[in-house]
Amino acid sequence: MTLRAKMAAGLAMATALVFAGSAQAEPNIDPNPDVTELVINGEIPITIRAPAPDHLDGALPEIYSGWLYRDASTREMEMDDFENPAMPFVDAGIEAWNAVDGSEGKSCADCHGAIEEGMAGVRAVMPKVNEAGALWSMEDYINDCRVNRMGAEAYDWDKQPMKNITAAIAAQSRGMPVNVAIDGAAAPYWEQGREMYYTRYGKLQLSCASCHQENNNNFIRGDHLSQGQINGFPVYRLKQSALVTIHNRFYGCVRDTQAESFAKGGDELRALELYVASRGNGLSVEGPSVRP
């Protein structure tokens, strides 16, 4: 057996072991065809199915919200803000939005106005390239305002104050279509993220695509694998009883392949965020959503 054949056999065995223990479902089909709609609070319709964006070149025939892969009780939580456990964090984020902080004596609202108006649509286009040509996530824009306009300390990328305000900002875009730019100045970052998505990492030699493209609709460790869409972030994960950020989830996925992961807020995960967000262009912003 050649070295290449041995490597291929090893990869196949590793993948088989990871997904062993349950009947294999066909990937990339509607996981819940009987569920026809998601309407939050009876007034915010959410697009949960959409044609796959052309730039995926046929990698997915259709895109599905992760909400469709969840059980009925979890889906119901997201349908009503009174039942959604993420909403107290949204309230805390709105309070922080209106609070004066830093040496300049300013609040976020002083520059951007009411959060409902100033932040409508922002989550839908993040991450995006800034005026200097760097790819920034929403957290970067928040900290830039805090440090350079408010004279306040930057928020830690993965601590509660940042999670609160990103949840509050995301909530203002619920129902709006994800539409991240991948051309022009964003193109090289998108290509970097795409390469990362298909790269196998760690001792398990798994890529993002191994789970979310080739095995969505199957189960791993009791979890129903979705397409890995990020239109619902930040998400409230029931098993952690906490809000979870996009980069926290990416970090954990790479770590779980038994690899050394990438830094939250680092260039690598920003690029991956752009590519994964683009796979959901056409779905609605759902955040903050509820997941197991």
C-alpha cells in the first residue's frame, strides 16, 4: 500500500470512528420538512431555508438554519422572547449601550442613537473589511469605538460584557437577510477562510466540512449535526447555560479535533468567520438563538 493510500485509509477510519454508533442519515437534505416556519414573538418572520449561494459552487443544494435541527422544546424557546434564555443578556447589553463609560463621557447611544435604529442591519453584514483594509468582526468595531471614541477599556472578546452587547446588536437585525461581502477587499480573507474550512486538523484529521457539509443530519456525541450556519450567533447553549460567541464555537471545534486551536479574535478565525457567514447568505439573522 502506498503512503497516499495509507493516509486515505487512516482518514476514512478516523471519520468512521467519530461518526460510529448511529445509523447514517443522508446529508444536505431538509432535516425537518414538517416544520414550515419560524416566527419570533408572532411578528418577526425568519427565513430558515434558502437556495445555496452561487459562490458555494454546488457544495450545498440548499441552506438550512440550525434551528431546524433542534428538538421541538428548544425550537419553541426561540419563538418567544419571554422563553428565550438569552434575552436577559440582550437587556444587559442595551443597558450598557445607553451607559456613559470612559474618559470622553460618552455612551454608544451618543454617537449611534437608539440601538433599535443605529444597529439595524449591522449583524447581517459582519464581518466586513474596515476603511484600512483589515477584516474586522463586530467585536473589533465595538472595541474600536470604546477605545478611540469613548476613552474606555476594550472589552475582553469572550467575556460577558462583550457577549451582552453583541447579543443586543444582533437582536436588532433579526429577520434581515445575511449578506456578507466576499468580493473586492474581502476576497483574500474569504479565500483564506475557505481554505481553513476544508483543511483537516488535529489527530482526528477532521475539517469543518467533515461534520457540517459531509455529515450534517447525522449525530455525533448525541448532537444532531447541522450545516454549521452562524446566523444565530451569539447563541444560548443550554448545556452550558451561557451565551456562546462565534469564535468560542470555532475554537472549541478545532480543539475537539485534538489540535491546537486558533486564538479567539485572531486573524485566522476572522477569516473563517467570513467564509462560514457567507455560506449562510440568504438566511435570516436569528441571534441570539437557542441551541442544546
